Amino acid sequence: MTIFIPTPLRTFAGGQDAVEVNATTISEALAKLTETHPELRRHLFTAEGKLRAFVNVYFNDEDVRYLPAKEATAVTAADTLSIIPSIAGGWTN
């Protein structure tokens, strides 16, 4: 499957905008991504191994947090994962 890497994290993925992995679940795909590019791990996961709260992952076009099986969702080679970091900010006057 293809995992799309956002611009701010590409330096930790060898400058690539997408990485191909062979996996059977979303969790396995993310594990293989961070095995291949270990510097990404600290940006995506907490010390306890949970996805960071500000990291949004979309399976094809669906937010993984709202999928029935979440990270245990089965994937195929034709599927995509998109990593979208949250952007904090606010209004200024």
C-alpha cells in the first residue's frame, strides 16, 4: 500500500512524499513505515506506542479513528494511508 508523507515529515522519510509498504492492517503498515524510517516514530507515536493526538491518519478517504476496527482494519496493495498533522492556531486581531 502507499503511505503519503506530509511535507513537514518528509525529511524523516528520506525526502519522499510517499512510501510503499506490504502490510495486512493499518497498524502493520505504520509499523513497517517506522521500521524503514525510524526517525518518523517519535513524530507519529507516543513513548507508549499510541498515535499522537495531533496526527490524523486517513485510510483512503476515511479517518482511521472512526473506522470500526480502527488501526486493525485490513488493507490491500491498492489502498492508501495519508498522514495529516493537525495545525494549531487561532485568530489574531
